[in-house]
Amino acid sequence: MPFEKVFVPYGGYWTTPFCRWQGSFGHLNAIPFAGEIAVRALEERQISPGIFDELLLGLTVPQKHSFYGGPWLAGLIGATAITGPIISQACATGARVMGTAAFEVETSEEERVILTITADRCSNGPHCYYPNPLGPGATGDSEDWVLDNFGHDPWPKNSMLQTAENVAKEEGITKEEQDEMTLLRYRQYDDALKDDSAFQRRYMVLPIEAKKGRKVLATVEGDEGVFPTTAEGLARLRPVLEGGTVTYGTQTHPADGNCGMIVTTREKARELSRDPDVEIQMLSFGEGRAKKGYMAKAIVPAARQALSRAGITVEDLQVIKTHNPFAVNDIYFSREMGVKVEAMNNYGSSLVWGHPQGPTGTRLIIEVIEELILLGGGYGMFVGCAAGDSGAGVVVKVTG
């Protein structure tokens, strides 16, 4: 369904920098960390937590006490009268959380002000043991939540990396094309760092002190774990899989971080906005699924559904951002949708700054909004793939 009543206040969103796993955020429980950042962001925007009537938490990697999820997080930010669910859909979580909030605003007869927070810590994910009284000697099953699920989808029985190789082989995408795409994405990210990271400072909470108790272990001034990348360096890297095309240089890395965004009605968005003349409307949510074992292809049906529901075409878009865990994703999307590769992912993408799963899509939606504001308005879309050969997208419109 298209949305008509769903709006986001200008400035009513934020994100931490993303830190490569085992980095400065690697010891922080994702939920209280997200609460700390939300408190700071709301205070900076002079927004009271008492205005919210629901909190949606996007989380894909269990944390200690995450059983209490939304109510715990709401309490931490001072919104003690509200509650809400945990939403988990791998890397589609950010889009799904926005879609869920939008459905609630759109279908409610009352004014809704929903706080969405997406948070994950891929670092130090849980090692899970599943009791099995019928196993040999009652021995149970176990998995490493993050690494084992990256490495094995139980339906097609392959890794996420293998899905990229499947698409590369079927579509004739070479290692050289992936290297070239990756270099372009890094150059685009460099634009976000110009003038003392002026673009990122429009929405990013900076600096952040990562603490253990009262002790400051690190002060994070920007994305952590983005390494200099050159054509020569990429050319020297061998494919990870024998006979493949994808290297460690042309895929993203796990990361840690969190984001927040307010979803509400036009009138309330105008009241909470940094500039009431800037209007941000969410037009649609879409999703799709590729054939078994071809995850990178799922972005195309997801994009087409989101565009169709918004009532526009890809030619109408001024900004496109993708969750691109592999350079293969953007090459395939460009070919299928007729979009020039340099017309996508200005100011960077998750291929460069990492992949904390839940908040990945939320940050990209925020960057879509901010780029549209710099352009003076227009239509923008986020779309990305996710585990299970799935994908999800969001279309927004900025005016003013």
C-alpha cells in the first residue's frame, strides 16, 4: 500500500559512527548503548521522550537481557509509559522497522509518534547451545550466532559469500568489474569526509566516548575500520573461494552501531522539525525475494515493489542508496534497473563503512534524506539485500 500520512521530522534521526567488529564498540551491550545515544540525541534536539507512544526496536544479534527489548530500552531513555516489539529481519531490519512504523501511523485514527531504534553488536555475538535430549548422550546442538549464520543458510545450504559468487557467475560479473565498483564507492565515501566530515555531521552523533564503567577506553570521531583502498591493492587480492571472483576487498565487514528515527504524522513532524519548511514523507515500503542461493538479486524485486507502491519509476529518483555487502550487488542492480553506477551511493555505502545488520538500512535511509535536502528535494530510495535471499526497500520524498 502507498503511504499518505507518514512523515519524519527534519533532523528527527541520528546514527552513531559504525565501528568494525572487535573495535571501540565491541564491548558495549547494544541496547543500553542505543539508549545512551538516544538520550543524547533527543536532548540535542530538545525533544522530550514523553511525546512517544511506542518504541520499535530492531535487533538481530541477541544481547544480555535483550529478552526485555523494547520496554527496557524505553525505560533507559525515560519513556517509561511505552512499550513495543523487537523486529528482526537480518539486514532488512532497518527498512522493516520503518515499514512497520509507517503502517501503524497510516492506519491509525489517532496521531502517532513512534520512535524507531535499530541497534546491533556483531562483535562478541553469543555462542548458543540448544539442548537436545534425543541426541547421542543427550548432547545438544550449538552455533556461533554471527559467524555460523554468515556461513550457512539452512535453506539453500550455502554461505552469503557463495550467493554473491552464484550471481557473479550467472551474470558474468568479473573480479575486475567488482574492483572498479569498489574503488568508486570508496571515492564517494571520501566526499562524506570533506570539510571535517560536514555531510556526516548533519546526522551523526559525534564524538562518542566508549567507556567501561567510568573509564574512557576510546573516543570515536567517525567510522572505524575504513581502510585506504587502491586499484593496485585490490588487484593483488585473491578471491576468497577457489575459482571465485569476490575478494575480501570487494565485500563489506561486520560492524557495531545504532540509529534512531522518529516516524509520525505531517503535523507532528512539522512541530518537531529543525525547519518546518522541510517536509520528509515516507511513500512506500517494498520487499522481494530472489531464487534460492542468489541473495544479491533480491534488491531488484524489492526496489520494483517499493517504486510501484510509491507510484513512481526509477527515472524519478534523485537519490539511490543500497546496502551492498558485495560489489556484485550494485553491478547487478545497475544492469537490471538501468541506473548508472556513479548515480548511486553518493557519500558512501555499507560496502565501505560496514555492516551492523539492524541499523545498516536505517543509516542509509538517513543518508538518502540528507542528500535529498542538499539537492533541494525530490524522490529517494533505499534498497538492500538480506539473509534468506530477501530484500527490502523504502521510498521517501523531500520537499522544501
